[in-house]
Amino acid sequence: MTVPDRPALEGLEDKLSDRWRAEGTYAFEADTTREQVYSIDTPPPTASGSLHVGHMFSYTQTDVLARYQRMNGKNVFYPMGWDDNGLPTERRVQNYYGVRCDPTKPYIPGYQPPEKPAKNQRDWDVVSRRNFIELCEELAVEDEKVFENLFTRLGLSVDWSLTYRTIDDTSRAVSQRGFLRNLASGDAYMAEAPTLWDVTFRTAVAQAELEDREVPGAYHRIPFFTAAGEKVFIETTRPELLPACSALVAHPDDERYQPLFGQTVTSPLFGVQVEVRAHGLAKPDKGSGIAMVCTFGDLTDVTWWRELNLPTRTVVGRDGRFHAETPEWITNESGRAEYEKLAGKTVFSAKETVVTALTEAELVDGEPKKITHPVNFYEKGDKPLEVISSRQWYIRNGGRDAERREKLLARGRQLSWHPEFMRSRYENWVEGLNGDWLVSRQRFFGVPIPVWYPLDASGEPDYEHPIVPAEDQLPVDPVAEAAPGYDETQRDVPGGFTGDPDVLDTWATSSLTPQIVGRWSRDEEFFGKVFPFDLRPQGHDIIRTWLFSTVVRAEALNDSVPWNHTALSGWILDPDRKKMSKSKGNVVVPTDVLDEYGSDAVRYWAASAKLGADTAYEVAQMKIGRRLAIKLLNASKFALNLGASVDNVVRSADDAAVITNPLDKALMVRLYDTVQQSSRAFETYDYARALNLTESFFWQFTDDYVELIKDRAYGGHGEAEQASVLATLATTLDALLRLLAPFQPFATDEVWGWWRTGSVHRAPWPGRAEEIAGIEAASAGATADVLAAVALALGGIRRAKSEAKVKQRTEVLAAVVTAPENRLGSLRGGLADLKAAGNVRELTLLAGNPDGEADIEVSQVELAAPEEVPAS
RNA sequence: GGGCCUAUAGCUCAGUUGGUUAGAGCACUUCGUUUACACCGAAGGGGUCGGGGGUUCGAGUCCCUCUGGGCCCA
């Protein structure tokens, strides 16, 4: 046994992290059964992004749960991955190397990027998709190291030998295989449909990526004309879409417009005849109560277009500009002339042009009415989304199919949610879906959609009969590799083939992390040992995206929930209660607090927050964690130096007889309760409560118990009394270290190393039957009130000294403790310790109910004369 | 507009199926370097549990309602 003279937290992280890694403390044992395994599907962080305290917060919470399960005898499968598939990595690789991806370029083996990136983007190297992915993997290694170092330092008990990336060969193959199986089973399909389109990124966007933003706009009041020449005013924020108008719509109950239903009106400027229709989604109190449907002006337009079977009239293209060709539905000459002014213009300048033309023709009624209104944006974009018509791949998610929606809701109910109320977020989202999951993205970097299309004699693709690769060919890149049965000379020529140019949405890959890390479709035996996973933690902001999409894929591919439990972490709020985010600029760099307070301290802050609770970034809370860790070192040192050792630990009921003193037994009662309740809290994923219980016990142990037993521990009351104390100290310390191990892995393992072999993190959780029987036997017939009552009395004695302004060690010649009859027994049990700790010569116990609030009161305290203070 | 969460000491938060006198830490005041700990210890002050109503022998806890804050979806 080696207890340092001056224990300290400094240096523990490096020392112990190295040891854990070398000894494989957190290694998953593959030779196992499903019952023994506790598997965790951690959402891989984006390593190219920046680190922030939110990472430490939520990953600590998961780690605490993992550590509990491991100590509780589970073979914990806890891998980490990196989500380097997607836009953030794409941008980072571009800027870092000065390269641009063009999938049509051929792969260059051994390609080296420029030494220095060119300043101007025009001068960047243009590389193939495969080269681009290689560069990503190269750069990602550096980014991932930073993350891995942070997580290691934080003490995450991850098995780092299992690490994966969402862009590596395996992930791409699994992602493509998942897609192809979805395709084969009818869960994926292609369709020409209105698509939300980001003109900056030139890509389609899914419903889950939408964001409403309030933007300024203006209602323009514009007349349409009936056959009789009467004006019908509409109010629109998008007058530029007038040439795309396919109908006017009013509410069926709106008496103002009922006479017009079924009639035809003519649009101003463009002279197109459109029908007036009735639909319940038209809002009578909005504007003039009658709206123009400009085919795909917004999502309500799409609904009207679909439900009223309106003609498709699109004027905005993928570049966000008006089509160059004048649409054929504009037939009269002046209308065609008006459109020609718009051809090729952006939405913004087309609006100006149309408004000017309307104003000149005196077709605007009054001044535009300025408003702010919510508009759909891509969450990463900065221009409003357009809706265009395009051909895209979809995965069925229940958005258009009630039966599937019910199935997915049932999966949601099958999952245990922590906290439970988060389930309603999931249900609200599933119930509110209005379309299937669009998975095509018109990006370069990502997992290619693994299909080709045959070209007919005129060179048109046959979308009905896509060519798919064999599963053992995966991963493939259809833009760089020829379709099976064809060769490269037949690409894009009539009678040949063409590759799908798009990539999959990043969620289409990251929704498969259980399958990727669980070796689905590669090692089914292994997959069966970890799937469905036990736990999936994540922030509650990604329920609609990550959590939901993973449920969708597991339902389709595995006919199962992906996990049995899901834990939702809260967000980090800055001291002003605002969510910390990069865009707000209020992000705190995590390494500073790790340097200043240590990992155990930061973990304490994270672990004292309940799941789902948004939590203030509180340095004060970390200071408490640090204090707890230091206190643990010091108290342990004290207990061990008193002579507590492995041999004193009560391990079963047979050892329990040595604990005879009522005060010692009282501590055993508290320990027993703490172990039971803390275990129960962990079983319900309430680690914060477990920490709270253990911490309370720990403070009572150090502040009250240890203060009281010093005299007895030094041998002042004989060997039997000393043996009772040492057994109590050793048993308590032994359990306490393990109870705190999930929260403060460094301090606890350090202390463990002073007097035990192996790691505390591989030691069994204290709730095991034999051990708990020992603690129970040691506390038999005792009451925890001995400790509580004696502590109160000691407090009273100290108060008297404090009020008399004398030193605490001043001798008390005599004092009276008054307590209710039923607590006198408790006081008698610890009387000797009380007198020793308070330095009291004569103590009289008196039955009675004292005045005031406290029911144990110390009075008639007679203090010895103060020590002579030598004049200095 | 719909849904979910939240309101407890100056601050950050506990408070289990309703059950004695509502707790912890920080901060504040006073005292103290006694043999684990000054990155410390001891003692103390500080609460109409957001407002109102109800159920109950009993409500911080359950129900209704109002108000403030936050989030998600329209």
C-alpha cells in the first residue's frame, strides 16, 4: 500500500488514460452473448467542426451510464465514430488544400494537392470524387486526433479500437447496401416531384433540414380580371411569380368569392386564363382572402397543386433564375413580351421588373404593405428556398402512408425514452410529416447513389429500370465506374448508360451507424450480439433528423427498433440562459476548463445535470466537482493512514460481526441505503440522482463520521473499538470509490491504486448480492439516527464554542444535551465519540422537548479557561 | 395557432409513489491553521416553493386557471 504524502489531481489524466489504454480497460470482448452485452450507438460527432463544451457535457453523461453498466457486469460495446460525410468536411477540405471536386474527372492515383492552396478559387485544383474523398480522409485524421484527445482526456471509456468514419470504405458500402436493399423492397423510389431547392448550394433539401426564418416582405395588391372585366384583387408577397400562376384559391365558405368558383379569370400583364378554385387551406382573413397559386411558390402551393390537380407551371430553374424560354402557356403577344424581360433574371430582380411593369400599367392597388413573415430556408443556407420540379430519390418514412406512419409511431412507443416526455417530440414530428424523405443531394462529396440508368436509342435515360451493382462490388461510384455489363466507352451515348450524378443525404448514411459499427451485412453473428443496441444518446434537437431517420432505416432493413433506450441530453446555455452555438459566438473552448479544474471536475458539472435538462455553463459547479475529487483523495489518504486496509473490508455477512459500535453501524445503514437507491437510480438512467445520493453520503461520511471517530481510530478506546472503526472505514471507502467511479474516474482509480490491484473501473458495482448482504448484516438492528443525532449534538457544542469565540479544541468541562426521549438512545450510542470529538469532560443527557426549532439542543456549556496566548 | 418543458434561498440546482421543521453547493457574515484536507474547517443569517382557485386529515409534489421563461412544429 502506497499513499502519497500530498495527493493531487494534477497529472492523473495522462497517467491513468495511458494505463487504461495499455491495459485495455474498456475493450469490448467479442466472444460474448447478447445477454452479456450493453451496446451504445453514439452519434458520431463532426470532427471537422469545432470542439465545444456541449461535447463534454453530453458525452460525459453517456460515459457515466456506460461505466455503471460495465461495473455492473456488462460487456460494454462503446465505439466512437466520426461523421466526416457532408458539407462541413467538404468545405474544410476545399479551403485547406485548395481543391475542388468534379465527379466527372478521372481518378488520379497518388495525387498530391498543391503545396499551398491558391488564393483565388478559380485556380484551385479540380479533382475526382475519389481523390477528394482520399484528401478528406487524410485531413480528417488530424481533426479526429484533436477530438480523440479531448474525449480521452475527459475520461470517456470508449473502446478506441472500434472507431469508424461515415465516409470510409465500409461506411460507404453499408450505406449503399442499405439503399439498394431499400430499393429492392420498395422502401426507396424515384419520382419527379416538387422539390425544395437551395439555389446557393444547388441542391435539394429535405423537410428535416428546413428552418423557418422571419424575413421582411411586402404584400402587393394586384387585380385579376373576370370575363366581365371586374377586378379580383389578390395580395401576394411574390409578384414575380405571376407568370407561373395556375389558379386562384379561396376558402369554400368565403361568400365573397363563392360566385367566382369554377369561373376563369385573366392574369394581369401576362394575360393567362386561370380558374378560381375552392380549398380549405385558403385563409379568408389573410390578405384579400383569395390567393394565387404560382404552382410552387411555397409548400401550400404544392398542396393545392396536388390536391386540385393544377397544371405544372414552373418558371424558376435550379440556378434560381427565370427560365430563358418563354413558357408555352403564355400565349398573347404582350404577355410573352413581358416574360422576355424576366428571362434569365434572379428571383430578386425579376420581382423588381414585374412590380415596375405592374406599376406602369397602373395594376398595383395602393402602396405595397410591408410585413415580416416566416419563409423556408435550408438550415445551412442564406437564401430563401425555391420549390422546383425535379427527379429525386426518396425513402419512405410514413409521410405519405398512414400504415407506415403507425408502424413508426409504434417503434417510438417500443423505445424507452429518457426523459420520457421527449417521446412526444418524436410523435409530433412523425405525425406532422407531409412527404417522404428526399435522399438525393446534388453535391459532389458524399456517398454516391449506387445506380446507373440505361440510355435508349435517343439517349434518354430509362429511369424505370435502374442498373444496380452486385453487393460485393460496393462501394461504387457510378460517375467514375462503368455500369455492370457496360464499359466506359458506352457512358452517356445512346444505347449506353449514364451514372446517377447525385450523392445521398448525409443522414442516409448516418442513420445507419448501428449497422455500420455493428457489422450488419458483414458479420451477422456479431451484429446479433449488439443489435438492437441498448442505448442511443443524443441532443434533443436531432430527434427529428438523426433519431427518426435511424428508426426509419432499422424498421425497413431490420424490422426492429435500432435501440431499446434513447437518452436525450439538454443543451448548454450561457450565463444569460441563451443556447451556446457557434453562430452566436458565445461558445467556450473546452480545454480551458479541463486545464483549470481537471476532468473529474468538468465531469461532475455534466453529470449533475439530468437528462433532457438544458443546463447553464457553470464554472462554479466545476469547482465543486474539483473540491469533491480533492476531498476524496484526502479523506481516502486519512482513512488508509489510520490503518484501514483490504483486510478490513466487510465482504459478506460472515465478516460483519466486527462492526459493533452503534455509530459505525449507523454509517453502515446509510451506506446500505445509498447503494440501494443509487443503483435503482442508475437502472432508470437517472445518473444525476445517483451522484446526488452518493455525494450526500460522502459529505456526511467526511464531515460527521470521520470527525467523530478519530479518537477511537487512534486506539483510544481499545482494540475492539478500533477494529470496528477500521472495518467501517475500509468498507465505506471500498464502496464509495466504486459509487463515485462513473463520475470521477480519475480520482477514484488513483485512490484504488493506493491499496487495491487492478482498476476500479473493472471492479464490480457495490450492489451485488453478497456484498450488500454484508453491509446489511453490519447494519443489523441499528439506526442511522445515531450518526444524525450525534452530529447535531456535536454541532451544538461547536456552536457554543463559536459563539464564545474560543478555539474549537477548547475543552468543555460540562454540558447538557436535551433531546426527545426517542433520540436519547441514538445519542447514547455515540456518546464516547461525541465527547472525544467535542473535547467534553462531562456530558449530561436530558429527555425533553427543547424550545426553538432544533429538537436536539446543547445547553449549559461550561468551557475551560482559554489557553494563555503568549504575548508576541 | 398546436405541442412539450420550466418557474423552489442573491446565484446554480436537488426534493422519489402527496407525509414531521423544504435541502446542497456557491456567494455573504463571524470564528479558526486541532494529527486528511487553506484547492481547508466550524458556526450563522437567508425561502409567502411564480399568482389565484380546487382535491385531501395533510400539497413544493395531484387537478384547474392565469402569468413569466425556453424549445419544437405550423
